[in-house]
Amino acid sequence: MKKINLLLFIFILIGMFGTFSAKNYDAKVAGKCMTCHKEKSPGIYKQWQKSKHAEHNVTCLTCHAAESGDKDAFEHEGALIATLVTPKDCGACHTREADEVNNSYHATAGHILQSQDAYLAYVGGGTPAVVAGCESCHGGVMLIDEKSPNKLSSLSWPNSGIGRINPDGSLGSCTACHTRHAFSKAQARKPEACSKCHLGPDHPQKEIYEESKHGNAYYTHLDEMNIKSDSWVVGVDYYEAPTCATCHMSATSKQKLTHDVGNRISWTLRPPVSKYKDNHEQKRKNMKDVCAACHTERFMDGHFVQFDALVNLYNEKFAKPATAIMKIINDKKLVHNKANFANDIDWIYWELWHHEGRRARHGAAMMGPDYTWWHGIYDVIHSFYFKFIPAAKEFNDKDVNTAIDKLLKNDPMHQWFLTKSTAELKESIKNGEMAKIYSKLFDQK
């Protein structure tokens, strides 16, 4: 008997003696879905056929069945269905995972499009850039089109953004990580699953990971990572390297797998000035528990001392002073144009923290030295002294100039720029004076 006929027989039996989902549909309808899609969309069918869903009798209707009143529901071949499968739908079986995602920072990603991050895309680039660019990662509001065959508007569908705002009120898309229709856990464990969104000039985690020893070990030992195993505990089921999932989500010998990606992150590195997260000490302990599978306490302490010091350096030397100067400029309405990004200094300040500053911080967090320095602090230095400060001085405002002079002349971290010769600076490096200036940034354990 062919596999499809065997599956149909199983589904008919299930229909006779019980249901495999919260929604009760005739098994003949479920079989009809598979028979049709095997011919019309064989790729989708084969992805499903090899999946754990198929193995556990989870059919098309288990996920796509809709209820009367659902905004995206439509009649199709004898069943009421919805093209869009949301975390609420997945949560019917995966309750804990859905709850964790809903409580995570990922779930709020769609809301960020109303912040300054998306302002330039809307006014400078235009809505098509937002839809095809920003919303493809962050997720957007899913629009209903009653005239569309599947009730979904082409202005918002397709979309699998991590913070997608769904018609049923749920947030997110499980297919952002577990792509349809295989929904493979092995795929979600690989760094490629995250690198659709976490890359580029403002948050190059993909590139940093590939540069790091962690990434090097992963790509040279992928066949030893036991990536398809049902149990995937770091230090137990695999030990050659960590992936993004290892550090931020996957199980350790002491922690269960979590879909709350912020549960092990102590710093918020996104804004102009980095801040510790709520309960950051516990979150640092959670992350160190992952590290402990392969590293000693001394190794871990050393890394986090260095990482925290880099964040403190960026905050104290560049981010806080630049932000304070921008506040004076904005409070006094010194900009020549009223709109944000219609002025040179808006772009300079934005890229200082949003691009260059983030690269430095993320580089230090993930042990990527080139991104910490050459793509990070090096660019921050150049932009701060030779772009931002000159642009601020062009306003010729007393308060702005006073703030700049006080910073460059009185702060030991900046005095080199105006008051020291090259010979003096080299000597101060040699005798350790320069190191003393920055020693306060290290909180040594």
C-alpha cells in the first residue's frame, strides 16, 4: 500500500474513533487536503510528509482549520480554513512555547515599526520599503481583504515576521524560525535560522558569530553537532560548539529549553545608551550556566568583565556625551529643518549609535574582535570627533559649545584630542597612565 493511502486510512480511523485536534473535522476532508496538495503543491506536501507533524497525525486541518467569526476564515473545499497559522493556533498543542514567545521581546518586534527605527523608512523610503524590508523581519499588521481568495491582502501577505500582528490578536509567527511546512527543530537550532534578520550594518550577529571561535567551531564540526537529536542538551548531547539557539534558548543540564529569547540577556544594547535589563543579575547567571558546559568560572568572568567594560566605554565616552549634546540641540530647536533626518546631524548621531555603536557592543558580547574594533569603536571614534562634534559646532550655540569644550578639555578620556602631542600620548601609553584613565570602566570579579 502506498504511503498516502496508508495515511488516509489512518485519518479515516481517527475520524471514526476520535479527533487529533481541538477542531473536529471529517477525516475525509483532511484526506482531501493532502490528496490535492500532493498534486498542486508537491513541495509543501513533501515537507509535511517528512515532518514530525505527519508522524503524529497532525494534518492540514489541524493547523489551518478556522472557526466561524475568524476574520481570515474562508470556505474552501468543504471546510472553513485560514491561510494564516498564528501562535494562538500553534498554542493549542504547544502551550508552553506559545506563552514563552508571547512574553518575549520577539513578540513585540512588530510594534517597533511605530518607533523612530521605522520613521525614516516610511518618510524617506516609502511604504513599499517598509513592507518588503522592515516588516519582513519585524512583522507587520496583517490586513484582511474580503475580495482576496484567501482573505489576506497582498499588501501584508506573505509575511512571517517574528512580531507579526495577527487578526486573532496574537503576536508573532512560529514560522519565522520553524519554516513551513517541515517545522524542523533541527533547522531552528542552526544559526542560519536567526541570520535572516540578525545581520547587516546595525546588528551583524550573523557576521560576528561567523568571525568568532564559536562560529568557526560550529562550521568545522557541524556533522558532530547531533543537530537532529530529540534531546539537545549542551555539554551532554553535543559539545563541539554553541549556536544562537544554544546560548539564548536551548536546554542545559540545569535549564529547560525556553522560547523567551531575552531570558539570558543582561544588557539592552539596542538604544543609544546601553542599559541593564530588569533582573539582569539572574539573566547573567542564566547565560553563564550555558557557558559553564564548556568553560571554567575564570574564563567566563574574564569574558564578561571585558564585555561589560566595552559597553561602559561606549556609554561613558561616546553615547552619553553625544546624547546630551543632541538634547541641547533639540530642546533649543537649533536644527534648520523641523523634520528628523532632514538635517546632517540627525544622520550622524543615528549612525553613531544605531550602526557603529551597536556593532561594537554586539562584537564584544559575542567575541568578535574585528566588529568590536574596526567595524565598531574605530568607526565610533572617527564619527564622534570628525563628524558629530563639527556638525554640532556649526550651530554656533553657546550652550552646545560649552558642553563640547567641557568634554574635550576636562574629561581625561577626551583630553588627548586637543591637549596632547603624539609623543606625550605614546609615553602615557608606555608608562600605564592611559590604562589608569580607563581602569574605572572595568568591574573586575
